[in-house]
Amino acid sequence: MMEVQILQDRAAVAAQAAQIVAAQIAQKPDCVLGLPTGETPIGMYDDLAEQCAAGKLDFSRVTTFNLDEYYPIAPEHPQSYRYFMNKHLFTRVNIPMEHTHVPGGQGDVDEQCRAYEQAIAAAGGIDLQVLGIGRNGHIGFNEPNDAPDARTHRVTLTENTIEANSRFFDSPDDVPRHAVTMGLGTILDARKILLLATGAEKFDAVHKLLAGKVDLSCPASVLLRHENVTILCDRAAFEGV
Ligand code: PGA
């Protein structure tokens, strides 16, 4: 089942997403969350941090697994996703750092991918997976035409994604050419999925998804195979203006 909510703007999407995550934590205080990076979830993380600071939310028993990380990149690099997560969420809430997991950006990739899958399984699987969506329909770093049943693996980034992400680096040449990502199969194993889409540049990807047919040129469309998906869209992403 796919539920689509069209909300006024980015702020409304952030508030609603934070409410859904907070409800998950309230319902199961030791839940396992799958988390995204990118511009889209920053407002949600701000809201969650505020709720935690106000004593309304307790992350002390929560475990998290991030979707992806550049490869190669050092965790202390300001553009690494580990750095992003520490800055936007982990250092602002009461989650023990050892409960937080981000795929390894260094070392033996295959071994790290195996270990990541094992760690997710050992934690009992992901209760709620939050996702952004790329302009090309990617989720995590699963680019168009990646295998729909893939587990955590190394990918080569497309030119489209390198260009989209170069805004965070000094130049496109500085963007790592590879990444480690949960596979579409890993994502589909989550019990619930929450996808956030904001901004007119997501219009095409959102409408390919809402077309209702699995089409691997839009990786997010594999979510049609999942039975519990909520999509939060702002008007710009839904209407394209
Ligand atoms: P964004 O990235 O939130 O920065 O737009 C989303 C994505 O590429 O998955």
C-alpha cells in the first residue's frame, strides 16, 4: 500500500516526517531507523533535535543505519555522510554514538558491505526506513537500472548524481566517483518506508514513481512492491513549479 500526502512546502514535509519518526520511536523505543542524507531531510532532523531537547523524544535506545556513504572518503571529511549525520542529528540527540551506523567509506569494500548487512540483521532489521529521492529517481545511491534485489554494495555514481552533488564540493572533480549503498533489496526489507520529495526538480522522479509501474530507470519505483510506503511531497515536487 502506498499513501501519498501532498503538503504545502518543505517545512510542512519536515514537520510531518519528524512526527512519523517520533511516533515510531514512541511506539517502539528500541526501534531501528534507516536514515538518509541530502538537503531534503535536514528540516526533519532539526525538528527531531528540537523535540529531543524539549524532552519529548528519547533516542537512547534507538539504533540507526544510514543508507549510503561516498567511497572513498574519510569519516571526518566535511562532505562525508558520517560527518553530515553527526552534525545534523547524532550530536544533537541522546543517541549513543555506538548505536549509529554509516557504511564505511574506506578499507575493504566487500567485507564492509557484508558486515553492514549482518549488523542490520543482528539489530532485528529496519523498522522505519526514511528516504529522499534523486532527480533521476535514485534511492540511496541505487542509480537507474541497478539490480532490484541488491544488498549493500559499491556503486559507480552517474554523471547526473555527480553534477547534482557537486554543489556541496569545491568542484565536480572533487566528488568521489563511487559510493557504498544499501541495495534496493536491503531497502525493501524495511518494515515501513517513508519517502520525502521536495522541490520542483523532483517532479519527474515523483511522477515516474506515482505512475504505478515498476520501471528500473526510476529505482524508487521498486517501492511499489512494498506493502507499507508513505510518500510526503511538497506542492513543488508534485506540481513541478
Ligand atoms: P537531496 O538528495 O535531498 O539533496 O535532494 C536526495 C537524493 O539524492 O536522494
